[in-house]
Amino acid sequence: MFLHPAIAAAALALAVALALPSARVQATVDQQGVQRLGPLPFFDRSAPWTDVEEIVVTAASGGNHPDGHGVLIRFIDRTTVATQDLPVRNGGDRYFYELTRKWHAQAVGAPH
């Protein structure tokens, strides 16, 4: 038994629409802070470095982390951004850790 073509097309369109937002989820980290893109635009959040509570090295495995480390950024509202399940672009986790600690220290006026 096959579905009516219109129902099948609607089901396919719905499946595609539900899958697209997940492709949008990412975080961009720069000197200004952390910009998190959610599945839909109203979930987007930007946080300056002054909103970061801590930056720590975590254990990570897999091809995205050849050195065995990941980085976790925890914000004062207790939300987090982690590289554990994501590849770090433009350098490895160690470089990312050092750079984010530097930017955070500059923002809060602490020595890095």
C-alpha cells in the first residue's frame, strides 16, 4: 500500500523542513565573544566574554580531536558551548583554548 502522492509529498516536505534547522546550529567565537546560532533565528544568542564564567580543557576522543582534548566554555547563566562533539576550525583545541582564555582575560581585565 502506497500513500497518495500528495500525502507523500507533504510528508517529504515536512521531513526536509524539520531537518534544515539542525544544519544551522553552530557557534562562532571571536574577540567580541561567542555567537550561538540556534535551530531557528529566535534561538540565536550572543554573549560577550564578560558573560563567561570559565573556560576549561575536557577529555575528547575521535578524529576531530587528535590531541585528546576538547574545550568547554561555561557562561554565568550556566549554559555551555563545547568542542567535544565538533571540529575546531582554524587550529586545534589547544590553540582554541589558549586564544579563548586570552580574549576572556582581556575582556575582564585579568592577566592571561
